[in-house]
Amino acid sequence: MRRAVFTGRGVVAPNGIGKEAFWDATSQGISGIQPISCFSTTDMLISVAGQVNNFAVNDYIDRKLANRTDRSTHYALAAVQQAVQDAELVLSDENSQRVGAVIASTLGGIEYVVRQFQPLYTRGLRAMSAYTAIAWLQVTNVGQTSIRYGIQGYCKTPTHDTVGGLDALGMAYRAIQRGAADVIFAGGCEHLLEP
């Protein structure tokens, strides 16, 4: 078996963006659970959530791609970019067929679809974004990562619930051990904060 190691980390989480901010908050016991501020919770049974604040999508992807993708994809692409920088990885030096991505997602870009309901029901089918068909899929984060970084190797999307990210790490670890890939971006990404 080959040895597999973590060489770079990227994080977008309610308690920190970037590995340093995330680790500082985590080591101080700061969870990131807070009152929901992006919509009214007056008539709801829950009023708190793990909400990512101060995320500047334009620091990671251009406006055109941001408009065509869900927030979960924004977070995934930001975390992958951070991991590439942290590892000081030069992807052009790698064989693209030996680079992969394993990014877990249970709901995919469901928030993007929810935002399309209003134009659908008020103005009709043609008012929906054509990108809805690809923005909501669970595999979108792996797909967009592959497109952005020219990845042509081992790619998977675990779609089960709370342990998906951990399972993605295990899948990536075992794939590298058995020689299916040399480099794999691995983790989990989920975002659903809608009334």
C-alpha cells in the first residue's frame, strides 16, 4: 500500500473561513451556531443555524460562475482553492488523469433551485435559469472543481448524511493507497439555509 498524506487544507465554515480562523475558533470552543440573520424566523420552530458570514464569493470565483452555481459550490471551490495554496500544489506539474476529487454532498445545490421557484411560478418556465439543471446536482461540486482545475482522474460524490465528508476523506485515502490517483481533493460541502 502506498502512503497517503494530507498536504493542504481549505475551510469555509460557520466558525471560520480558512484553516487558521477555523482552527482558532474550534480550539476555543466556538461552534458558529448563531441566530439566523438572512431571513425572518418569527413563525418558525428554529431560529439558529450554522451560518457562514463574511464570505466574499468574488475572492474565489468570478461573478458569471457565481450566478450560475449554488452557494455550496462557491464554498467548495473556495475550500479547494485554499487547499491548493496551502499545499503549494502546482497542478500543471501533475498528470491530470492522476488527479481526482471526492466531495460529499447530500442535498447538492438545492438552494439554487429554491430561488428559481418564484420566477417559475410568477413568470413561467422560461423565467427559470437554464443552469438550474446542473446547479442542484450533488455531483456539481466535483464537476465544477474538475472543470476549474482540469481534473480528469478519480472522482466520486458520497451522498449520505452527516458523515459524508469523513467518508470522502476515507475514499480518497484508500484510492491513493491502492494507486488509483496521486492527488485528490477530498471533503464535504453542504449549504441549505432557506425558510
